[in-house]
Amino acid sequence: MERQVYEITLPLPPSVNAAYKNIGRGRARTAKYNQWKQEAWLQLREQFPNGGAKLQGRIRVEYTLLQADKLKRDIANFEKCTTDFLSGIFFDDDSQIDQIFMIRKYTQGKKNFMHVRMRELTVEDLDNGS
């Protein structure tokens, strides 16, 4: 059975620490986060003009931070905004994710990006842990 795979490259999101601000007793998205979402939507429409079927069942997501600068970053802080953006588009809910992989690659470009690869897991994947 052929499993569905999606790949998308998005602008680097704000870290989870910069994506939200405290307001009274609650939290709200920052302007930086809202700007990133607009840019991410433009990339999504460009890379998937016709959309696609949502992944079903259990899924694996690989995040590759394509880092052009040499700033110190905790790469785990970039997963949450990216996952929240992709949820509802490529899969129904982030609770479907059973496997997450985070990778950093230094690039020669001028901008930082997040490349995401998502695929459905098979019973064999779950049994073998791959």
C-alpha cells in the first residue's frame, strides 16, 4: 500500500517563546506570529495550489531547520508553531503524531526556513518503531 507523503518548506516560525504574549490572565499571539502565519499561508498556496487529502491515522513528522545564520537556537522551540499551522491542513489534529524528528542543517542561503515532511505510519512502522 502506497503511503501518503507531504513535504513543504515554510519560513522559519517564531520560537514558541516569541509567538505568544501574556494578556491579563490569558495568552495571545504576537504580531510576529501573525505575520509568520500570513507568510506561511502564501507558501502553502504556492506549493499546494490544489490542496491535498489529509493524512489519516498515525503519522510521522520530520522537521528540518534550514539555518543560514549561526545564531544559537533551541530547535525544539520551532516545532509548536509549525505543527499548529499544519494541523487542520495536512492532518486533523496534532494528537495523530506518534513520531517527531528534529534536524538542523546549516545552509549557504540568506534566510532561515523550516522544511517539513509528513507521512502516514503503517502497522509495520509502529511495530518496528521506525
